[in-house]
Amino acid sequence: MTKPVLTDLQRLLLEALRKSGDWLTRPQIADAIQRESRLNPHDVNMLNELAKMGLIEIDERIVGTVRKQYFYRAVRQD
């Protein structure tokens, strides 16, 4: 199996998740990659692409009655 080619942003996001070693929320990822406030839509798209490649996991949790919160973590390297 060939290794996927990653953009610079995808590498940055993946490294932040690997460095954490735990589930991170979008605000925590934004902080880890030194975004001023929050992830932009392109950042979220890149996280979704990393998940499609099998490099990260996404967990969607309901907070309160209707609000969703997304958690991300890197897939363990064997």
C-alpha cells in the first residue's frame, strides 16, 4: 500500500493530533496549530480528508439536547 500524499496543512493537523495522543476538539486543534480563534472550513475539510485516508478518527458527540461537538485523534502507528 502506498503512503498518501499530504498537503502541508494536513501534515500540520496530523502532527498536532499525534503529539497530543488523545482526543482533541476543534478549538483545541486550533490552539495546537496556532490559529487565532477557531478552525476555518478548509481546516475542517482537511480533517475529513485525513479521516477518509484512515489517518485519524472522528467522534461526533451530542452536547446538551441538540448541539454536536466533534473530537479527533490520530490513528495509532504500529
